[in-house]
Amino acid sequence: MATTDRQATTLALAHALSAAERGLAVIPLARTKLPALRSPHRDTPTPEPFTCHGECGRFGHGVHDASTDPARVRALFAAAPWATGYGIACGLPPHHLIGIDLDTKPETDSSTALRELALRHLFTIPPTVVVLTPSGGRHLWLTGPPDHVVPNSAGRLAPGIDVRGAGGYLVGPGSRTRHGAYTTAPGTAHLAPAPCPPALLRLLLPPPVRRAGGGTTGGDGRGLVQFVLAAHRGQRNTRLFWAACRAYENGIGATLHAPLLDAARATGLTEREARATIASAARMTARRRA
């Protein structure tokens, strides 16, 4: 390994440990910005739907490996000596981090789009951590309430604005990728992630599920199943994850497991993908209640 790569790995680990100290769960990333550790099950025949997200005890489950435990963080980086960056898992306690990714593309002006949203919905972004990306974009760090699950989305809020929520991660400042380094914007390194403004949070959450009669989702969960069935390509996993979280929060997760699975398959998800998403929602909900 080149000396520069070793230095990048050492720096990434140091930054990751610092983030873990602040309660941010981290994983090592490769120069591609993807998790540095490959799945331990990649060569394992899986005739049955496979949903292991770390239960096997081995590394290589992406964001499900994320930890704030310094010993585990060091072990993760020891297993991935080629890592040059680190990812910060969103949606986990105590911060329930939400990332607002303002992209830079010739056809969009994400900063202007966010300002217009703020004017239209009467909110302001409070002083918070801002991370500058190699492409000239910005990541705004906000915190969410523990009783709401903000899903990942791409362009749903506005063109050029992506959201990193539960099950997603942000590239941490101090990381080096093939395109350059991620750095904290001047004047924001000392800040803690600020609470997400309520008006913005309402925009980030999926709309309430409504039944045909006009009410919100009933105790039998039929509205949640319909919510999944109405998903289009690009939002199928997000809708399934949100619906499954609501089901487990309301104590009907086990009852709705099969109907949600059938609904997800009807939208085009494979059984394996759907089972994995529902299992993630069950774990996320259990972790928030612990």
C-alpha cells in the first residue's frame, strides 16, 4: 500500500474515532465512498431469502456494522486497511442524524431550491455542521426526533437535494475519496448538529397514510399495505421501510409481515429485498425503544 494511502487510512480512523466519541456511529469507507468491507455472504449460496444484517457476527454488512464503540471501530478499520474514509450512520440514537445533501449539477441549483422551500414553508436552517464535498456540494447535518423515522430520498424534496435518513450514511469530514477530500466548512466544526426545523421535518416525512373512507391508517394496518402498493420505482424500499416501522411501532409488525411482504413483491421488489427491508425496520424500531 502506498504511503499516502496509509496516511489516509490513519487519518480516517482518527476522524472516525473522534466522531464515535460524539455519539456518531461509523463504518470504514473505500475511495469509492462505498463501505470498505464486502459482504461475508457474497459467495454463499442462498436458496432461501437471506436477511442477515450482522447477526452472523462478521463484518461486511454496510451501515449495519456502524458503531460508536472505539474497540469495534478500530477492529473495522483493521479489517479494511485500504479504507481512506468513514461513513456516519444516519437515524441512530442519540442524534438521529439527518443529512441534507445539496448536490452540484449544471441543471440544478440546490441551494436556491432550499432557500425557496424555506421561504415557502417558513423555516430557517439553524447554525449547524456543514461538510463540503469534493464536487462543491454541501452536507447539512440536522437531528431528528426519536419518534419519527426520516427515510432516504433523492430529489423528492427538490431537484438536486437528497436526504440521508434511516439506513443511510454520510461521508464524514476528513475522508478522502477518488474525487478528493471531505472537509468541514469554516466556522461549523465546533457546532453540534442542530435540530431539524419542524416545518422542514414535515416535508421530509412521508405523507400520512389515508384509507378510502378518509381517515388515517387504522389498527389493522390496511392503510400501510396500500401505502406500499402505491409505490413507484425509486420509492419502493423507502415506502416499505416507513410502513414496516409504523407497523412495529404500533405493535402489529408480526401481523403485517406477510401482507407487507406480498405488497412489496407486487411493486417489483424481490422477496429477499423486501424481507431485508422489513427486518431492518424491525431492528430500527426495537433499538429506538431500548
